[in-house]
Amino acid sequence: MENCQPISGPWRATRLWNDIIRTMRADMPVRKHKKNLKTYENCFSSAEVIDWLHKNLQKNSNFGSDVTREQTFQLLNKLARAGIIENIRDGEMLEFREGELYRLSNKSPVRNIRTP
């Protein structure tokens, strides 16, 4: 996603969505976290994913430096509702919340692009 060519043409939103998800799957750092006396492997905190995604969106020519943290939070809400990221304790959820631990789900995240 970083420093990529601008995406244009039909199904631009789907291509951007797929690019974000592929980049998260490939590059989002995961590690061991402790919460409420339990240890969770291969996950990330809400603060970590907000910071990481915000920096990546700002570096991307399709989004630019004008991307706000609030917009990043809204995108994470959409990823949570789509089941791309899931809360470690709640599994599927309807909204992204700060102060929680998350992981990327095994659900196939990439949407097919129809051809005209």
C-alpha cells in the first residue's frame, strides 16, 4: 500500500479495499499481548492498529497526508463490521473499540472485481 501508483477506473473502491486488507495481512505487526491475566498470541492492540494504519494511509498516494485519525478509526469500524478484524474476546463484533485486542480473521477478505 505504501508508495503505490494511484488506483483509478472502475471498481476503484473495491481495489482500494482489497489493497488495504492485503497490506494489513502482510505487514501489520502482531505479537503476544497480556490482558486480564490472560496471554493472547498473534494479535495487536487497538492503539497499535490505529497508529499503523494511519501512517500507511498517509504514505499512500491514493489517500495522502490529509487522512485523519478519525477517518482511520471509521475505516477500522468498517473492517470490523466486515469481519476482517475481530476482537480477541468477542470474536465477531459490530464496532471497533479502543482499549481492546484484535486479530485478523481467517475470513477471506478480498472482494472479487467484476469485469465489464
